[in-house]
Amino acid sequence: MSGPQIRHMSRLFPFLGAILLIAGSMQAAAETRAPAPEPFDQGAAIAYSQAAIGRPLDDRGFLDTQRRPIRLSDYRGKPLVVNLVFTACSDSCPIVVQTLRNAVDVAQDAVGKDAFSVVTIGFDAGDDTPERMRAFARGQGVDLPNWDFLSGEAAAIEGLVENLGFIYFPSPRGYDHLAQTTVIDAEGIIYRQVYGSQFTAPALTEPLIELIFGRASSSSNTLEYLTNRLRLFCTYYDPNRDRYRFDYAIFIGLIVGASSLIGIGTILVRAWLRTRPNAHSV
């Protein structure tokens, strides 16, 4: 299967390869939240998470690792990737963040380092302080631009959890939770859920390509709009390099095809024009 075919298949099936991670057996929630599946049921959990798609992201306040206030509305204007962890986690959360780090690196290479933002938020409000979030980020080797690690008060965390369709329960190891990464569009609307502790780079990059290169422009005749449409349809994932490439062959094929049609059309018009006088002669 060719590179472009791989890309188009991934566009048609954005959830292929996504894995649902639930770290251990689920227990009943100890805190009052939005009605999440209880006891845990995989189908109900996915339905609950998927129901968040199309929902506006509420504006809530958090602190970054330097204790500076930041609001979710500060990220408006470009796509935002959100994932939730708890810093005391020693198994699934580090894997999720390391997987996300690779996917973000691939996505930034494909669409630009400043084209979207990423936030990782600690959902254990009592423990996930700015200092612990900073240490967690350092421990996972996250040094990519436009990626913030945030802490919040319990009310902000619980509101965000419900808003995103995220599920977590207390357990003997701390928390069991849905491994979920959420993609939000530039207007603050939840666009895609990516599941699993180890997902492929295209699972995150494809929705970002759709949002960034497929975004509407004030005029469909602008050079930016035409360039983005071209990049949308001619960019594909090369699994051997774990990178996205612009396929010039598709672009050249479009030009050759259009030139051929124009040439054939020109020949037909000229032939028709040559026959017109004869058609009107007596």
C-alpha cells in the first residue's frame, strides 16, 4: 500500500490502532462528579467520552509550573491538545506522556512548532502541585515548545474532567483512569478523542492536520487557503521514517492531469471552430 493510500485510510478510520487503557480493576468513585459509568463498562465509558465531542471547552483557571495563572481561553486561536495525569502514577501516566511526546514531535514537524499547543494537567488536585508537575515533566523528558504542565484546584479539575468526558476512580495504586488525549479546535470545541497509553503518531497528527490545513479562510481565493488545501491533500505519513512528507507526485499528477484536459479541450474547440464556416456555407 502506497504512502498516500496509508494516509487516506488513516483519515477514514481515525480511531484504528487506538487502545483503551484501564490500569487495574475499576472501583466506585469516591467523589460526586458528572454521571460516569459505574461500575466500569468499556462500551459505556467510550460512549461517555465520545459524547464530549462537539462540546465547547469551558474556560477554567490553572497554574503553570512557575505558579503563574493561566486560563484555558488563553490557548484559543489554534488547536489545543489536552491530557490528564496524576504525578504519583508510576506506570500508565509516564507511558502516556512519553507516547504523546513522540506524537507531538511528529505533529510539530508536520504542521509547525507554533501551529498548536499542548497542556498536561494533573487531576489529583491535592498532590499535583506546580512543583510536582515540573518534576514530572522533567522526568519524562518533555522539552518541546508550546507544551505546558498545569495544576488546578479541585473544583476546576472536576469541572474539566466532566467537560472532557474523562473517567477516573480511586484505587489501591492511587487512581485507575481512562487513557485519553483530547484534541480541541481553534474555537475551543472538542474535536477528537485519542485513546490508549501507546497510540501511533498519526492518531494525534491526522486531526491536527485536518484542523490546521483544512481550516476555513476569510476568502477561499487567498494564497494561504490554496496552500493549506494543497498541503491537506498531499501530505502523508511515512511509517519508515515516522514522519509526514509532502508528496510532490500527487501535486505533479494534478498539474499534468489538468494540463492534459486543457490541451484536449483546446484541440476540440479549434476543431469545432474550423468546421463552423462549412456548416453555414450554401
